[in-house]
Amino acid sequence: MKTKYFIVTVLLVWAGVKVQAQEQLKLSLSDVIELASQQSLDAFRNKNMFRASYWEYRYFKADRLPSLSLDATPLDFNRYRNREYNFQTNEEEYVQREYLNSDFGLSLNQNVALTGGRLFLRSELGMVKNLSGDKKNSYQSTPISIGYQQNLNGYNELKWKAKIEPLKYEKAKKVFIESREELAMKATQNFFSLVAAEINLSIAENNKASADTLYTIGKGRFQVGTVTQDELLNLQLRQLQAEQSLNSARMELSRAQTRLNSFLGLEKEVEISCIIPKEIPELEVKAGVAIAKALENSPEIMDQQQRLLAEDQRVDEAKSETGLNTSIYALYGLDQSSAKLEDVYTDPDQRQRFQLGVNIPIVDWGRRKGRYQMAEYNREVVRATVNQARIDFEQDVVQTVMEFNLQSDQVRNASLADTVAQQGFEVAFQRFLIGKLDVINLNQARNDLETARRDYVTALSAYWRYYYSVRRLTLFDFAEDMPLTEQYEQILEN
């Protein structure tokens, strides 16, 4: 991975030098994919979405660890009037009171994943200073108290989080790898769009030059009577059409160039020239193996598992509310109060509390039972949906693999047809020059040449799209016979 980043860095530096010197850059398909994976907007978004998923998982992990917190009210001054009974005058009267209060508390909390309860330790110290009347101070401390809180209805949210959150994070890893392959597919599409535009421009330029030459030759032959006026007009028409096609090809090349520059995050002044890949991997993927790898690695399968777990959680939560709901709260500690601070930790008294809460539904008109039944039915719907999605997913894998395996033959045939068409046009052009071929047959040879060239590029583009589609569905590199992975730690550090 470090080697790959080094190569990309060298490529970017070289690209910068090239741009400054000539504002032109020659890139292969692999170069475009690497640049896109490093500096495109899609790559930036994919990395930050993964980082967000990572910190969500970190939050879940932290929630299972002890938490220590300090809560304090260092200063609380209160001046108010309070209605009190005066025993000397036997009358109610308003008396002004002033006090200064300070409180400090240190808490240690631990969620218990096994039961879903909460265990806590706490230490407290407080002070009240009366600023009116006798102006005495009073201190109170709880050196230590230990307690436990637990719902007894059978629903344990922590248990469900322990099942779902790790699965979500593993899915986020797979989604990131999948997004890399989707980025490669998008880069391939933009790359071959520019390739097609370059080829169309090359064809248009050749057609224009050929049409000019043929029209010049035709005018000479028309003078000597070997070319009819209809044929001469046809040559002139072809010359005008070639000029129009050339202008259109230039505009399309400019649009394709702009799209690729924008996708790669390059300046609009950069002119990219594409290096067409001449070789394709000798690779045939077996559908059964592809399905097995897809079921093992695909984030879509993990998403289906997560959906099923989420529905089981909702059913469990709804079921816990249909019957008797109870909870317990137990506390044991030590506390003491005194007019002197140094005495509040001397001979503390016991502090105890036990609370049992009960909630019994008597008449709720079937609301709790209805919620449980809705959760059950929704779960059945999701199960059926997931089963159908699993079938569709496997069919999609099989179809994509079949199309990929067939596409390699399509590329070879299109390449051979391109070579044959080029040779055929050269022969036809030479025969026309010596007067042994008419204009109609020459135009047909030119059309065959253009069609064969475009078909070859189309077949090559489709091959690489299917290649990355198979990788995206399976998250497996069949060329190297290894699963696709990423250096997640390096992504989180950058």
C-alpha cells in the first residue's frame, strides 16, 4: 500500500511538471483510477463517510467502558424572602434569607452488558453557609456510595447493540471497499468517454483530409471525363459533411475533457491524452465461486443481516412491554454532616435505599399487544423482502459474471475486426486512386473502418466496466486470487 501511494505521489508530481510545461498529460486507465482514488470528490466523500462510521463504532465501544464524571456547583448564592411563622408574635411574616451553597460530586458508572443494568459509585461533598441569622456553616459528605439499577422486563438494549454495532462497522469497511470499486467504474466510464471522443476526432480529421484529397482528385478526373458530375457532387457533399463532423468531434472532445478533469480534480487547462489499454487479463470467473465470495464479502449481505437483527430487536422491545414491567434500584453508602469540614469524614452513618418499581397494565385497550403484533408482522415482511433481495442479488452476480466472461471474446473479435477494416480501407483507397473503385464502394469501406474502430472501443470499455462490476459485487480480486482489502488505520490517520 505504501508503494502504491508512493507511485501516486510520483505521478501527481510528474503531472504537475507536465502541466506547467505543456498543459498536457498522458494517462492510462490505471493512472486515472489511482488519481481518482486520491483526489476526486467521490474519494473524499467515501473516506469521510468511513471515518464517521468508525467514530460511531468508537462511541459504542466507549459506552461499554467505565465513565468517570465530575459534577460541581462551586458557587450558588441565593437571597430571597420566605414566609415563616413567628412564635413570639404568633403571626405569619416574610423573612429575608441569604445563603451560599457549594456542591461537588464524583461518579463512576459502568453499564453491565450481560444484564442491561447500570452499576455506579459516587462520592459527594456539600457546604451550606447561612449569610443571615446565626451565619453558621454546615457540611455534608458521602465518602462513598454504591448502587445498581436494573429493569427486569427482559429487554436488554446493550445486548442488542453488542450484536448490531460490530456488524455495522464491518459493513462500513466493506462499503468503503465497494465504493473504491464504484469509483473505478466511474473513472472507467469517464476515461473511455474521452477515448471515444479522441477517436471520433481522429476519424473526423482523417475523413476531412481524405475528403479534401478525394474531392481534389475527383475534380481532375471530372475534367477528363472519368468521373461523372453526380460522383463529383457526392465527393463535394462528403467534404462538407466531413467538415461538420470535425467541428462536432472537437466540441465533444472538449466536453469529455472537461468532465474528466472535473472528476479528477484537475485544473481545466490540463489536457489529458488517454493511453488505450491494449491487453486484457486472461481471466474467466466461475459463477459459483463468485456467488460464494459475494455472500462472504458483500456489504449488501451484511446490510440484510443488520435489517433482520433490527427487526428482532424491535420485536423483543415490544414484547417486553406487553406484560409486567418491574425495575430495581439499590443503594448503599456512608454519609455524615457537621458544622466543621474536618468532621464530615469521621464516624459516617450508613445510608441505604432499595426501590422496587412495578408497572402492571390493567386496561390499555390492546395498545401494547397491538404494538407487539405490528412488530411481528413487520419482521415477517422484512424477512420476505430480505429473502427476495438475496435471490435477486445472487442472480445479479451470475448475470454480471456471464456478461464479463463473454466480453473478453467480444473485445478480441472487435480488435480483429478493427484490424481487418483498416486493411480493407487502405486497399480500397489505393484502388480508388488508380481508378479501379468507385466513390460508393470507397465510402462503404470508410464507414466500415469507422464502425469497427468505435465498436472496438465500446467493447473494451464494456469489458473494464464488467471487470470492476464483478469486483464490486464480490469484493474479490480474481486476477490476483485474493480478497480486496484496505489499510484502514492509514485512512483514519490521514
